[in-house]
Amino acid sequence: MSKTKTSKPAKKTAAKKAVRPAPKPAKPTKGKGVAAKVTPPANPGKRVSSLDAAAQVLAGSTEAMKPKALIAAMTEQKLWTSPAGKTPHVSLATAMDREIKTKGEKARFRKVGPGLFAAA
């Protein structure tokens, strides 16, 4: 008395599988030895990133600034405005901390105190 398993016929689905778009090509990366520039972008129609704008503001400042003050200065100088974020100062502080941690001595910023950043 051997029991044999009978396979059930596969159900045919009426809907076709969704076609996924082709993946985007990878962006080229810069080498580790390339120093970051603080100059405005060559293309005036292109948006400046918040980090680039913060680096420009801090380069022209004589004292360290908090992220909220940096956001206000970037908006005042018309370098960068928040697209629609509720807490752009938190995003900026996190991005500056990340750059300091990953680039080390080559970072454009340095942390002078709790929540205070200055140009390197």
C-alpha cells in the first residue's frame, strides 16, 4: 500500500505579469583623492544641494553656525530652499555629520560643538 502523491494542475492566471522597467545605469563615482569644490555649479539652471549651499555660507562666515541658522542664511542668500520638508535643519545636520564621518580630514565641515558647524 504505497501512497502516491498526485500533483494538482497549475492554475492559469488571467492577468499577465507586470513588466518592470529597465534599471537605470549606475552613476560614476569620484575617486577618494578628489577634493570637493565650493564653487557654484557650472549649469545655472541646476539646483544646488543643501550641502553645497551650506559649505558656501560657512566659507563666508567667520563663526560657527547651527543648522537652523544655516538654513535661514541659505534661503536669505537665495542659494537653496527646502522643497517641502518639515525639518530641513535636521536633514542638513545629518548630512554634514555623515560627510565629516566618511571624509574625515577632507570634509568641508568640522563640528565645533553640539549642533555647531564651521568650515574646515
